[in-house]
Amino acid sequence: MAGEDPEMFFNYYRMTPRTFEELLARLRPELQRRPVTGYLSPGERLAVTVRYLASGQDQRYIAFHFLAAPSTISGVIRNGCRGGGGWEELHSEVIPPLCEETWRRVARGFEEEWQFPNCIGALDGKHCAVQGGGGGESNWFNYKESFSMVLLAMCDAQYKFLWVDIGGRGRRGDGGLFFQSTLDEGLRLGTLSVPGPRAPVDGWPALPHVIVGDAAFRMSMYLMTPFEGRFLTDDKNIFNYKLSRARRCIENAFGTMSARWRVLRRTLLASVAVACLHNLLMGNEENLPPDRRRYNPPGYVDREDEEGRIIPGQWREDAGEDVPQDINVGDEEGDEDEGAKEARESFTDYFLGPGSVPWQWRQ
């Protein structure tokens, strides 16, 4: 298929033949190491796994297409999605360690692309369906009245994932799950080498380095959330607009990933493999001319016109309605940190002053 029709190959596997061969070279030892009933070559095993991730199709259909027993295909997919040495090496390469160098690089990206200084990531969560809750089913039953688990993730300004946490039960919102995560713990304890406060321009007070999230999260010194309520003042609306622009990165990262890798419409068996593939393909295209990009071509993610109006990305049409659902808002108890409120006011002052953009007053 690769030599005969590259277009069909991409539509089938969500990557070019060249990328598939590069991925096969990385994972071949792992694919050869894990035994399954029935023989499939390493290339066939990878093709089965990637096709399952791309399509989300029933495994019996995939077995029919690859002319293999359903039990063989099930074992290949289970082993392929479980991860192992090859996937771990890929993960360490395409999802960088959270260190000072990473934070500074991410902050530069958000400031250059979205005019939000000292932003070290955009955070969100999505409900992903599971095939029934098993024991204690009420724990898996979410507010949208379906069985689900929560996928929490954070991305950079180029829609690549920095951190992924999979497996929280759908009954809880993403705010509560984030509070229990290793990322939140590391930020609270100061063990992730986040840079200290930095002045965005000379002569301006220093601002903390922060993640941006929505109202489902409790605000803190390292996590900025929007002002809530109706009839907000202009300055608060400006802050919310600037935060929303930066936070839209994670919405588009989730959207692109779920449109390309449709397994997320039905299960979380894919684990972190899908996020690794997403980052790999996004990274491979970063230095390509726009007309040669296939995974994230021009117009695939949301963009803005000259007046700052949002033009919806193609992923929204490709994904349709059958995509991972937003999480519910706010299940964390406790008052917001007073220092965080002061930091939000400082960001607001900056966005009204030297950090303003011409079109923000028209939004």
C-alpha cells in the first residue's frame, strides 16, 4: 500500500510510509520480544496496532482485514498498546522531561505565539468512554451519564503534549484528579525546577510562571484560571480572553489527537501510545513547508484572522460529535489562594498595559 498509494496509506495509518518505517525501526526489538498466538511479522504487528489506534474499529474487523485469528489480533493490540522498552524510549524523546530548560522553552513559545508571558503549559481534561465500569460501576459513571475515564493532559504552544495522566475515574472532575496528580504534587513541593518569577518587560513587576486552565481547576500560584461570573468588568474580560487564547492550545491538541486517533472515542486501552504518536508526527512536520504537512496541515487547528476572530480548525469537522467529552466544572473544595488572586491581577494589569494586543478590545 505504501508504494502504490501514499495518500491511502496516510488515511489508513495517519502517518507517511517513511514515518512508519522509522517507527518500525525504533520498535522492532520490542515487537519481536512479545510473543502472540499465530505469526505476524514485526511490520504487520505495528500495522495492526497503528490501524487500531487510528480507526478505533472492532478488533474482529481488523482481524478480517489482516487475515488473522481474532485472538492473535487481540494479543498484538494488547501488547502494542501496553508499551515497553521501545515505547518508553519514544516517550522520553517526544515527551520531554519537565525540567527548567523545558519550562523556559515552553514559556518562550506561549509568549511568542499567544502573547501570554511566563506560561509553561495549557491544561485540560476529557472524558473517554470505557466499555462498562466493572466493579463499583458508580465510580465510573460521569456527569454526562456514561461510563468513562478521565484523560488529563498539558501541552505547549505548538500543540504537543508535555504531560499525560490517564486512568482517573469519570465520576470525578478534572480539577479533583489534577489535585491528586504527580504534576500538581511536584508543582506544590517545588521539585520540578520551575523558573522563578520573571518580569515580562523591563521595569514591570515580576510575574510567576504558571499553567493556564479553565474553571474546573482551583487557582493557585502555579495555575491561572479565568474570572468567573456574569457581567464582568472590561479588565477581567481582557484577562479571560488572553487566558482563553493560550488555553485553546490544549483544546486543539486534544481535538487533533482525537480526530486522528479514533480509538479515543471508545477506549483508553491506548494508554500513552497515542500521545507519543501525536507528538512524534507533530514534531516531524515542524520544519516542513506548510504544503507538505499531512498530520497538521494549514487550517487543521483553530486560527485567528486579522481582527482576532477565531476560524474553526478542520479537526472539528473531522472529529464530528463523537469525540471525548469535556469534564465537569469544579469539584474541588477550598478557597482560592490570596497570592494567586494577586498574581492574576498582576497579569491583568500587564495585559491592559504593555502586554495588550490591538484586537483584544474588540472581543
